[in-house]
Amino acid sequence: MPIGQRRSPLSRAPYRLVANHAIELYLNAFLLAAGHSPTEIRRLQHDFGPRAGHAIGAKLVLRRRTLLHLNRLSERREYLTTRYDYAPTMTSELNRLLPSLTEVAEKVSAIVGAPRAVS
């Protein structure tokens, strides 16, 4: 995000893609730790709404604003847009992306824990 240039939304396209992908991977890690199968998680495709719903059902507690943002990302197919279109749309919420990513990362990391070194 910091390397993006003001008034040049396209310069923030890599940030949008990586942030969306990171949120998806954190939710996947949580769902795997909660006992969901990899096949079941793959069937969710890149749809954040159902993925967040499964995580909430598995006792991940997220703020209401974060849940609303994840559902909006899903409704707007934001992941696919950022992956294949690059140019941000008027519906992109860059200012909400970092708080959502931070909250998901912190809460999932606290529950799942850091990976252990293999000896």
C-alpha cells in the first residue's frame, strides 16, 4: 500500500490482489485447523462470504464491520476483479482492506498458531 501513488489507483492493484489473497489464505488456514477438508474449502472457490460464514460457524469471532466487508468483497467478486481486471472499480474499498486483513490475520494466527519447525 505505501508504494502506491496518489491519484494513480492502478499503482495499488498489486496491494489489492495480495491483500485479498492473504485474507483468503488466512481463512483457509483457520478452516483447515477447524477440521474442514481441503476439498470442501476448494469448492468455495474465491468466495469470501461463505468462507467467512464457515469460519464464524467454527467459532472465529470477527467484528461486524469486517464481516460486512468480507460479504461485500464476495458480492462484488472483488477477488476475481483484482486478479483479472487490475484497475480498481468505484466499489473497491482500499481504506477497509487493511483493517480487515489485519483483524483476520491476528485472530487466525492467535488461534492456529505459528508453524512449528520440522526437525
